[in-house]
Amino acid sequence: MAKLVIDASLAATWCFPDEQTDFSNGVLRLVGETIDLVAPTLWAYEIRNAVLMGLKRNRIDKEGAETLLALLSDLDVELSEPPSYHGVFGLAETYGLTFYDAAYLDLALRERSPIATLDEALRRAAIRAGVAIFSITPSP
């Protein structure tokens, strides 16, 4: 199965119905069928923080939060640490990214995998770095 680097900006949409898009829902449908998800370890913290903030801001209730956490766990996202944080820092400097976003770019480069993100700065940097941006091809 092909690997896909997923970032928290996209995965967070799965947590809140008002943020879901055809693209984000399409990615979710493909998980486990044709793609395996991979993300830097920080993804686990970012996405769970999104659920926590949703709970604190009353966007979801406790039961909804627990359901979302179970869904995230069931996705079986492969988490990865970089071989060098210095390299991630260099990517952040080169492409004008936050260190967090550079971690996703670093992983996509190392895995030679496309990236799925809603973050425009990360999309632009990925394109400049030669990383494919994942898209969902409409069915005929």
C-alpha cells in the first residue's frame, strides 16, 4: 500500500463536522484501502490537542471526544521521528516554515511520499521541495 504523509490541519477536520470537506473526507475513506498514513510523532499531540480544545470550547461533548480519540487510534497512523532535528530546522529556515510544519515536510521527503495538508504555507513549501501534494481524483 502507498504511504501518505498526513498533517494535523487535515486530520483535525475529521473531528468537527463544520470543518469537513470533500477532500478531507475522501482521504479518510481511502485510509486502509489504498493508503497507509504516516506522520511525525508530533501529529499525535497536535491532533489530540485539537480534540481537547474542541471539548473545552464545547464544540464536542465528552462522548464525542472519546469517539474521535477511538477513531484516531483505529487509523493506525505510523508515527516517525526524524534522524536529525537539525535537518528539520534547516528545512524550516529554507522554506520559511514553522518547525512543526517542517517536520511534515521532512517526513514526506524521507519517505518519498505525497503529503495531504490544508496548510497553504506547507503546501507551497512541499511543491518547492519537489514533494507531491496528494489529491483525490474524481470518479468518472
